[in-house]
Amino acid sequence: MAYIDGFVIAVPTANKEKFIEHARKFDSIFIELGAIRVIEGWGDDVPDGKVTDFRRSVQATTEETVAFSWVEWPDKATRDMAMKKMMEDPRMDPSAAAMPFDGKRMIFGGFEQVVEVKA
């Protein structure tokens, strides 16, 4: 089964187009290095929770929108090899291309797929 990297970030709402441009540029690198697909989601119905929620997880302000993204890899070995290559790739250097969001508040993780249901 596939391996998934998931990301949640707070993006200044005014930077939506910059976020999309940034994603198109960097997501193509994931594909180049073996990802099956990359999905970028822009918060549309992200409710406040009573205990915790997406907004609090990334300390989003009222001027920010939560973005939820994931990268699907064919397997963990491909992902691990790609991550190693990305750390060495000058295109991934944060000083070369400013992120349109605060990367310090990003939450992310790698997930082993355990269930898949298709239509």
C-alpha cells in the first residue's frame, strides 16, 4: 500500500495565489522524485472545536486560512529516498524561495496506509 506524507499549515488568506504558485513549483519536485500524486487543499469548512482543531494546531489567526496537503508515495522506501534527495536539492533551499506562510507552524508526518476504500 501507499505511504502518505501529510501537512497542515496556516497561510495568510491574502497569500492564496502565492501559496498555489509555491505549491505548483515544489509539488512538481515530489512528482519528479517518485510521488504518485500531491493534493493541496484550501480550508473551506474548518470549524472551531471545543478541545482542539485544525486552526489551533497551527496557531492560525483570523487573517489566515488552514491548508491541508498530502503527498502519496508508492511506498515508504520511495518516500525515504526522495526525502534524502530533497534535502540535498538546491531547489528546496528555503532561502532560495520564500514560503508564503510561516513554516515554523507547519505540522507534518508520514503515515503508513492501512485501509483503502474505493468507489
